[in-house]
Amino acid sequence: MLGVLMWAGVESAWATFINPLGGGNGRELSLQTILDQRRSTAGQVPFDVDDDQRLDDTLWEFSSGRSWATVVIEIASYADGNRFGLYDPLDPNRRVEVFNGAAIGGSRTEIELLKTAGGYEVRINGQARQTFGSDDFGFYLTSKVNRTFFSDPALNPDVFPRPPNKNEPVDHLVSYTGRAGQTLQVGNQSLSWGAQDAVLAWEDLFNGGDRDYNDLVLLVQNVHPRDPDPVTVPDGGSSVVLLAIGLAAVLGVRRGRWK
Ligand SMILES: [Ca+2]
Ligand SMILES: [Ca+2]
């Protein structure tokens, strides 16, 4: 018998709470306002930073071999020191920096992934920088005070100190894929924000801080949340299938924690 299993990624079943006041005691623009001011479909197509979150934003894939990352806005007090990049989920210490602390709104970087004999070579603006073990990757943010937060909350060092989600691992990233024909205005650039393009919005403070997710907002084009990879089980694998069902149940329990 040949069983095919879906690898169950650990992901949240519920949207991540975003402070609607926008942080800075209301002096900063909220994430909703930031995106409404820039999206071409504002006033025509509803968009909601809570309801439209991608709940499967822990791991990603490129939609083809080449992608572009653009800084939409950075309004954190750490803005001049936040660094953003990709990490290898097989070894989260294997990272590629896409933007350093000097990046500002409109900064744009090309990312390529090339299959090689030894794995997947990651190139930044044409320069080989790192080799990943698979074509899946996560995103990370290293804050000005050298805290690194990952798109997979399970890797993060902090928990929310108060409700909602008190004592649960902090989700520092909320993500939104776009829709066909939609664009996002970034400075004088009008960039596609379609179904294969994602806005990534980060909270850069340990313990979730003010939970406004407007500290670093990026558009990464030509990506999508990782498809669950089928795992082929060899003949006689029925016990493995049962084991995997048990594992899925355990993961389901873990997932439930992250409401
Ligand atoms: Ca998330
Ligand atoms: Ca913040």
C-alpha cells in the first residue's frame, strides 16, 4: 500500500490581534490606514487587516525562480536598525539578509532561488549568498536591539504578556496576499499586489510591544504560502500512516493553543 500524507505545518487557526489604534498612542498610522492609502482598490474592494490575514504565513515558496522585495514603510523607533531576510526552516541559523538597517521606503531588492547540486542557492541582487536545504523558506526580522523574530512563531523567544493570546508565542508577522489587477503605490512606484504577491507587516518589539504591526511593512512579489508537501510512505506503511495521524492530532492540539 502506498500512502500519501500531507505534512501539517504548524499554523494559527485564528487571525493575529492587531492594535487598531496604530501604536504610538494613536499618533502613528494604523496598518489598515497604511494599506488603504496605497492600494489601488481602496473604496472599491473591501480589505480588512484582521479578516484578510493569511493564517498560513509561517513558511513560503517562490512562485517562480525570481522575486522582488520592496520596503513599503518603516515607522518604528527602531527603523534605522531593523534587518529583514529569509531563513532556511531546516536550519533557522541559515539566513540571507534582504534589507539592512539602512533600507528606507521604496528600497527594492531582487531575490533568486536556483536549484543546484548542493541544494537551493539564494541570490540577492545577483550575488550568491547562501544555500538552503529546500525551496521552502521563512521570513525573519532582526530588530535594532538584536532580537530575531521568525515567521514561524514557534521559533520566537517571547510570549504575549497580556490578553489576547496571553502566554502564547508572539506572532511578529501578519501577511496579506493580494488580488488580480491590484497595485500598491510605494513612493513613485506602482507595484503589483496580486494573488502571488504578499504584504508582510512586522511588529518589532519583544513581547509584541504595542502590537501595531506597522514597524516594517514590505511587499514581496512572486511568492505564496508554502503548499503542504506530500510525503510518500513506502509499502507496508500503514503503521506509519497511523503514526502520522497521531502526529497530526498532536499538531492540531498545538495549533489550537495559538488562538
Ligand atoms: Ca503570522
Ligand atoms: Ca510596534
